[in-house]
Amino acid sequence: MPTRQPLTEQELLQIRTQWGSDRVVNTLLWEIARLRGAVRTLYARVLTVEGYIPQEVIVPDDDEVERLVEHEPAINDEIARKHAKTKRDAMNARELKRVARQTRN
């Protein structure tokens, strides 16, 4: 039995086209989009905060998190990368200082 792979954005659009106005399918597709948006936002925040962790603080590697980052479609597709970069760039200096201060404490 082959291992299941995450659905790509193209596959999700194909499901939407195939099932049309089915309420259950539309609800599930909406939920997938919402969760992927949440993952993208959290990933953008992690990237931002990571830049403010002092170099002398050593954060241990977590294999499970590394696997997730490598295989999660909400993170590794090109649109997600652009979204994460945009979110990171949009944070103002005051908010970045607040986050850095909280990280140190």
C-alpha cells in the first residue's frame, strides 16, 4: 500500500471542480485552506523570531519538526515561502523588539 502524500494546491482545486457545490466537500476544503494559512503564519513568525535569538543560545534540533518543515505543503511551496517572507517583512521594529525581549526572558 503506497504512503499517502499531502495534497497539492492543484489537487485541491481539482477536487473542488470535481465535486462542485457539495457542502461537505467545500467545508473540508475551506478547513484545509484555513489550517494551511495558520501553518504559514506560524512559520513566518518562527522565521522572524529565529533571527532575534542570540547566537550563543543553542536550540536543539528536533527531527520531527525538521521532517514537518521539509514535507508540509503549506511551508515548502513557493507561495508559502513568499507569504512567510511578506509576513516577516511586514512586522515593524517595535513588535520585533518586543518579541526579542520576550524570547530572552
